[in-house]
Amino acid sequence: MDLGLTALELARIQFAFTVSFHIIFPATSIGLACFLAMLEWRWLRTDNPIYQDLFKFWIKIFTVAFGMGVVSGVVMSYQFGTNWSEFSRIAGSVTGPLLTYEVLSAFFLEAGFLGIMLFGWGRVSPKAHFFATLMVAVGTCISMFWILSSNSWMQTPQGFAFENGIIVPTDWWTIVFNPSFPYRFAHMATAAFLVSALLVVSTAAWHLIKGRRDELIKKSFSLGLWMVLATSIAQVFIGDNHGLNTLEHQPAKLAAIEGHWQTNHDHGMPLLLFAIPDMENEYNKYEVAIPNLGSIILKHSLDGTVTGLKDFAPEDRPNATIVFWSFRVMVGLGILMVTLSLIGLWLRKRNQLYEISWFHKFSFIMGPSGYIALLAGWVTTEVGRQPWVIYGVMRTKDGLSHTVSADQVGLTLIIFVVVYTIVFGSGIYYMAKLLLKGPEFIYAHKPEIAGHGHFKTPMRPLSAVDESIDSKNATQEKNHD
């Protein structure tokens, strides 16, 4: 089987494919776990059954996303031993323990309390159930903490030494809290909350477009927009600080992001709005730029000097064409998210949030934007690190397994594409059907709203999501008007 690509290129494509599939599910489950904890807390505080019904609906989406996230994540750990065994051999004394800490601290916490969260209704007290939900939310964030620590160390490695060609930890505190970790953790956490908030908003917007104006839909739409407002604005400041950190520790990546070739010693650096970087000829085609704005953003000065790509050896430069555009996709969508939230705030003040159809359509269209921006951000991060697997320490080509061939990696890549498309495509389709069906009134219309005992407690794991996605709820239909 000859695909015309080397084993290194195919291994990188394979890992990029699997991690791209994987990252959308943890991002969804992280955000939804925190959203569920907030819903249950509000229900306990107010005794409003609307929050109870919304919890009942969104826990089904969380369950599907969480399950697919766990399954898709297992595959990547095997790739470290099959395609990237040299990386594991040399750097495993650092990355191995970090991933193990994630399992010991986060996965066990999630797994232990997930059963109570899913199947504990009516079997434990309301406060005990809320504690379980809170622990699952905390567990997802702890999991993100260790994964981001490991990846951030590969971006800005510190706290290690070489012994006989093997990386040996010398300072675990410095390894875990490496220079880029705080910024990357905050950036990813906020992105996960944005992903889930936009999913909630888009789902509610779909039902508003279809004519539903009941309290379940209104409450979902309102809560989601509040979260988009808070997280999108926060992301602007977090992203700015993350960029300054990248300028300090990964200047080649920053130069590629900005499409900046020549170091500007005697003038300000422009901000390129549009360009097509030409890696071979070392210049940009069709530039559209704002003079000096790049220096203002990165150096807080009209004529601040920023190192250009030409100051780095050609073999040390990331692919500026990819990184330049992936970054702009992420930032462009971020601007739209801020715009969405500000329009929503304006309409809320005018008491028109649930009546303006064009805004509902805009909100629905923005649903996938969180996932697209998330993937674009990871492309920027990972492609921008190249040609290093550990920045400035170990090249990506040196981490490839010596015994793996292009035919082997190509064959497994094809298998991954087929299997992932079928398995996770089916899961995404099922999740979409659940979202299109929407939340239903279960307890809000009942006079006896006592507590958790009114939930039907599933007797087996798969029955946590047991409702027909094609059936129509008569009560829901009555509330469409």
C-alpha cells in the first residue's frame, strides 16, 4: 500500500485524526458536567422543578459525550507505544507519571461518583446526589489539569535533565507548573465552557425557531447566553496573555501565527488581516494589514520589535500557512461569539430575547462554532510547535518508532477512519437526535414535586439514556404555543 507519504507523515496524520475526534467529547463533558452541577444547585436552592427537568435532559447528552470521550481517549495512549515508542522511551519518565496522575486522581473520582450521579436518584439524599454531581464536575477539570500539564510541558519543557540520552525529572513542581501551563489551562477550560454553552444556546434556539416558548426552552436559552457572555469575554483577555507567553517562550510559533517574516528593527509590526504565507519563497502573498497594530498588541508599543521567521533556520520553522489561518479561524469565531453574547444582552435588556427570529437563527448557526474554534486552536498549538515534539529538545521525527513502516501506519489509519466514522458518527447522530427532541416537562407540571424520588432510576448503565428519540411528547406539543 503506497499512499505517497512517509511513516512520519502518516503517523502525524493518524494522531491528529484520533485526537481531533477525541477532544470534542471531553470538551463537551467538561462543560456539561459543570452546567449540570449548576442546574442541580439551583434546583436545591429554589426548589424550581424547571432546573430538575433540564438536569434530566442534559445528563443524557453528558452521558453520551462522556462515554465516547473515554473510548476515543484509550486509542491515543496505544499510539504512544506503537507509532511513537521512541518518544515514550526518551520522555516517558515525565509524560508517563503525568498521565498516571490523571488516572489516579481524576478518572477514579469520575468513575466513583458517576454511578451515583447517573443511577442514584431516589437511592441517596438530594444533597448526596448533588455532591456526586459536583465531584464528577471536579473530576473532569482535574483530568483536564493533568492532560494540559503534560502537553504544556512538551510546549515549554523545564525541570528535567538528560542522563544517557533519557529525560529524567529533576523538579516536579517546575514540570507540572511549566511556564505555559497556567495560560493553556485557563484557555482550554474557558474553551470547554464555551463549547457547551453554545451547544445549550443552539439547542434552545432551534426550538425557539420551531415555535416553542415554554419555560424549559427559555431558561436554557437564557442560561446558555449568560455563560457565552462570561466565557467569550474572559477568553479575549486569557488569549491575549497566552499570546504574550507564546511570544516569550515559542517565538517561532508566534512569528508563524502572525505571518511575520522579517524582524522589524526600525518600524512597527503590522497586524495581517489576510495573507497567504509562502514557505518556500519566505514572503506573504496578497497581504492586507493594519500598520503598527501587531506591535501594539504584542509589545504594547507602536514600534515594538518582534522576531521574524527568517531569524530561525528553515528546518526549525513551523508551517506558517497552516498556523496563520487556523489561528484566524479561531479568533474570527471568537469575535462572533462575543458579538452573539452582546446582542443577546442588548435584547435581554429590551425584553425581546425570545422574540427576535433572526437572532435565534444566528444563535443556532453558532452552535458548531465552539467545536470549530476548539479544533482550530489545537491545530495552531500543535502545528505551531513543529518540528519539535518537545519544543527545542526533541524533534518529532526522533520520536517515531524505528520499526514502524509507512504501509503499517497507512493501513491502521484507514481502519481508524472507517471505524471512527461508524462508531462515533453513530454516537454523534444519536446525540443530535436527542438535542432536536429537546427537554421535556416531567416534574414542572406535577403538584407533588418532592425530590429525587420522582426520577425513574435506571437499573443498568445503558438505560441512563433510554428514551426513544423518535417519539413525540404530548405535553411538549401543547407547550409549543
